[in-house]
Amino acid sequence: MINIDRALRSSIRTGKVVLGSNLTVEAGASGKAKLVINAIDCPEDVARELQKADVPVYNYSGRGKDLGAACGKPFSVAALAVIEPGDSEIMALLREIRGIEDE
């Protein structure tokens, strides 16, 4: 199991990640996002839009302020999209997502 917070920071530092609900929904709808991560308090309408997109969604176990802190940001982040993972192991979450879906 990976350290999600560490992988997020690494992905932000070395890859390409967009933060925020609007940019995340846009990245998911356009097919640019390889992975979407949303906080447990992500607005329902945003979560529905993300589920419609053909992109894996990982539900982060914390609130938006926790996800923001995990990203090294001083603000709340409801959702983010990984466009390029960089040197991080963030894409290992795909195995976890698929494992949950296969049960």
C-alpha cells in the first residue's frame, strides 16, 4: 500500500496535476485525466460529473482541507486530476480502485 500523501506531493512536484473541482471535471470530461482523487466532502454535483467521466476515481479518506494539506497547499481541495504522474507512484492507486470494484 502506498503513502497517498507522499505520492500526491511527488506527483504535484514532478508531474502534472490540476487542482479544483472545475479543472478536474474538465480534465475528466476531455479524457486528459489518468486518475481523479476527490475528498469525502466533495460537492455531490461534482462527484456525479466525475463518475460520468471515463476515468478512475479514488475517494480520499479525508476532507478537502486534508486533501489540500496532503498536496502541500494552504487551501481546501475538493478534487484533483492527475494528468501526468511524474516520478510518483500515485498510479498504484489504480490497483486499489480496481480491487475495490472487483469485490
